[in-house]
Amino acid sequence: MNRQFRYFWLGCIITSLSWAFVVYYSLSTQEPNTQPIPHEGYSNFHQRLRFHPKNPGFRHVDLDSPDFQERDERFHGRRRKGGIRNEVLNERNRPNKKDDTDQGANDIGLIKNAKDQITREEGYHLYAFNQLISDRLGFHRAIPDTRHQLCTTKHYGPNLPPASIVVCFYNEAWSALLRTIHSVIDRTPKELLHEIVLVDDFSNLDHLKDKLEHYIDAHLPLVKLHRTTKREGLMRARTFGADHATGEVLVFLDSHCEVNRNWLEPLVSRIAEDKRHVVIPIIDIVSSDTFEYQASPLVRGGFNWGMHFRWDQIPDKDLKTKADYVNPVRSPTMAGGLFAIDREYFTYLGKYDQGMDVWGGENLEISFRIWQCGGTLEIIPCSRVGHIFRKRRPYGSPRGEDTMTKNSLRVAHVWMDDYKEYYFRVRPDAKIKAYGDISSRVELRKRLGCKPFKWYLDNVYPEQTLPDEQGHAPVAANQQIFAHPKHTPVKLGQLKHRESGMCVISTKEIHSKGALLKLGPCYDGRQKTSQVWTETDTHEFMLADLLCLDTEGSRRGRAFPRLMKCHFEKGSQEWKWMGEEHNHLYNPASGKCMAVITEEGEKYMSMEICSEDSNMEFEFVR
């Protein structure tokens, strides 16, 4: 008996130890729990990317945390440039690896309560982007490496000139501003980052006062904060920042950017070859609604005769070999927000026009001046910087003036010679408007011995066309127009509301843009094609292959889904299945789910805070 008990107890001990090992192994290999709202400064989203900071000493993030250890960065696929509805094919925007990431959880913008709703609405009002997502992302996040694969084979010489990064801001969001600064520190070689010059152009938001100064003092020794004593506007604020900078190269960035991997080396290397090179990174898109980081195609800057910047396709003659897709590309103009220039050359060229106010036209002015006065303006494809593209500017001029027209007139009268008459064909009203004293800029042009505007059009921008008497300019002959890429259907059928057994239909004809949606009787899809929805591989829902399910993005009150022209740029037309049974239609841009509400006896579609309520459950049926 004693021997039997001895074997019994030995078996119990071995079994207990085995179970303890199984439990320990299971817990140790589980994915780390991700909270929906991470602590300030670091996002728990994007765990599928490894982050490689160049200056880890300036970060307050644990580099040994699992969040930075799981996997190598992946690379984002092709994406059209904001404002250009063309798909630029093949080499024009081939990233150096396939991107199989989703850049973190799709529910990062999920509105969970009234406080979230207020944060989101106030963010759109103050900053024209989704502050809820911006705050949840924190100051550091991994982003896809969107460079062409040949960029990884490029090597840059030693002894490159160090740069001062000049960032001007006015009433910027806390998280966006700090993420801009930290991305520069995290992804820039220490030996090239001379300083970050931060210029506050007379902001009045509380978090940009003492809180910002204390944060810089505690965490950002490379940052030097300067404040203007009145609202100066972009041109004078940037000049103010440049005058305080001491690095050999000036790099101007907007205050809502995220620099990408090895972004600075290609810029300063090109300037080191010739100080007259003014260089621009490819500007990737950060969605103002979802903060998804999207690769931009290789395009160049142009302008129309209304004096507005535009993106142009690069002429085929300039893209003959694979190397052409990573070599510098001559650009007639720049967008203006992001560029690098030798500091002494910036002064020699006349800095910015100090007679310009607030915003607008300064990018064309400095572009014309660079080319006409002996410099070159180039896009450097191996340098990429993400920028939040907002649908509107959340600020105006202090006195409500039309600064864009005033500034454009200064450009026309100083730099465009007789070609300014083409501007007046488009804007005849501008002829009688005031534009201030331009004598100092005219004298600058004479002193630098700058070429006429005709030389610029003949040698730099020969593709530009001239407007007729009515101000209409034809499309340049070599400008290719690409159709939207075809999207693959993944589901086809009626969209059925589970609880009611009814189907989602338009309140008007299916070709009526802006029509709301309601519930109606379900029909055999072969008999009622107007009820057939198609879900695409890029998450659009198209009714009868005509219009897309869209959310109007209401900032106040209730928002209603509606049918709109398909733009294939995600945002308000991106829909994800979520919930335990994947039966909730979630729109990441709005942070809400589609639901059914009853008004005046009709059941309409509405956007509501996502919940397990059965009125949010939908499914595809044949």
C-alpha cells in the first residue's frame, strides 16, 4: 500500500508540473494586449511593424518592448497622389517591398462614447483632421517604407552637411506637432541633425504655451523654440526661423508631417554636390480622416494660369530607364510645404518675399525665382515625407483679406513679365486689386541677373499650354490621362438587415448622387438589379455598379450614409465588416457603424456609435 500511495503522489506531482508548464507557455506566447487608447507619446497600434529609430537616446519609448520587436517593416502598395485622380503605373511608384500590413488596428478611430465624439468633432473644427485618431497614435509609430526598391542600393558619401529643420506652426494639434518632431529625431542620423528650429506664429491655444515649453525642456534638447510677437504668416515666420538657424542646410517642414526612413540623406547629399540644387522629397499622403500612411506616385509640380499649384505627370522622355525612377527629377514648381536648401543660398536668393501675407502663392514665387535666377528645383525620389492632406485650411488671415490673390499678383508683376496677362485672362477681377510695394523684389531680380519668364517656359516647363481669350488652357499634349484602376468584386448581392429581414435601397433613383438609404422589400437579385450591391477588394460598396456608399462626415449632429460618386480613395467610402460575427458595417473615417433608425414611419440608414445592437447587423444575400 505504501508503494501504491508513493506512485500515486508521484503521478500527481508530475501532472501538476506538466499543467504548470503548459499554462506558462501559453501565457508567455500570447500577443500583448492592445488598449484602444494608449498612453500619451506612444501608440500600441501598428504592432506588425518594427521601428528603427536613428536617435534612440531622445525617445521615451522602450525599444525592447514587444511592440518594436515583432516583425520587420513592410512596405505600402501603390497609391494615387491626393488631388490627382490618375493611377501612375508600374515603375512610377513601385515600393521596395510588398506591403502586407494594415498599419495597425482598423478600429483605432472607433468612437466609443460621447467624449470621443467631442474630441473628433473639435479636432475637425480646429485642425481639419481626425484628432481622435491622431491622439491615439501617440508621438511614435511605424510607417511603411514607400521608397522604390532601388533606393536601398544607393549609398551617400561621408561628411554630408548637417541640417537645421525649420517647423513653423500656428494653432497646431498637440499630437500632430509632437509626432512631427519625434519622427525627425527618430529617423534622422544624429550627425546630420544639427537642430530643430520650432517657430510659433502667435498661436493662442493653451497647449502650445507653457505645456509645450516644459515638454521641450524635459525631452527635446535639440529643439529650439522661438515665438513671433504677432501673426506673421508662413513666409515671414519661415524667414524668422531661418534667421535663427545655424545648420549648413535648411529643411522646411509643415507641422503635421512624418518623415520616412533615410529621408534626409538623399536631400543633403544632392545639395552637397551643388549648393544651387533646391530639393524636394516625394510627399506621401497621411489621410486626414484615418491617418493611414499612403505612398504617393512619382509626379512633379506645375501650375495653372489661375496661379494655383498642380501635380503633373512626368514626361515619358524623362523616365526611360529604371534608374530614372530614383534619380533627381526636375520640377517646374514645388508644393511649398517641404523642401531643403543650402542656408547661404537661401539668403543669396532673397529668402521669402516679406510683402506676402499669411499663405498662398509663395511656392510659385520661390519656384520661379530658383529657376530664373540660376538654381535648379528637383524632386528626390528616395526621400519621402508623409503629410496630412487636409480638405480645408482651418485658419484664415487675421483681417479676412484675400491673401492668395494679393500674393499671386506680387508673383505675376515681379516674375512673369508679359505672361502675367494670361493670369488676368483667368482672373480679370485681380487687375484692380492692391498687391503692395514690390520695388525691393524687382531690384532683387535685377541684382541677381535673373532670366525672363519666357526662358522658364521654354526650358523648364515647355509642356505648359497657354489659355485662350476666355482663360481656358488645353491639356498638354504629352500629359497622359489614366482611368481609375479596376477594382475586383469580392461579394455581390443584396445588403440585408438581419433584424427586419428587409434590404438596403436608395431613397431615389440609383443614379441620384446624394440620395439617402432606407430599408425596403428584398427581391430576387436577377429581377431587381437596382438592389444589387458589390463589395470591392478595396472595401467600397457600389450600388448597381454606379455610385458608392459614402458617409457625409457630418461634424455636428447625426450623419447619414448616402450614395456618391466613387472616388476610390478610401476615407468616407471605406467600409469594414466588424463585430464577433463580422456583421457590422464600420466606416473608419467616421469611427461609426451603419445602423437603422425610424423616422416618420420609414427606416433610414444612419451612422451611430458601434454597439452589439441588432439594428446594426447586416449581411449579403443572393
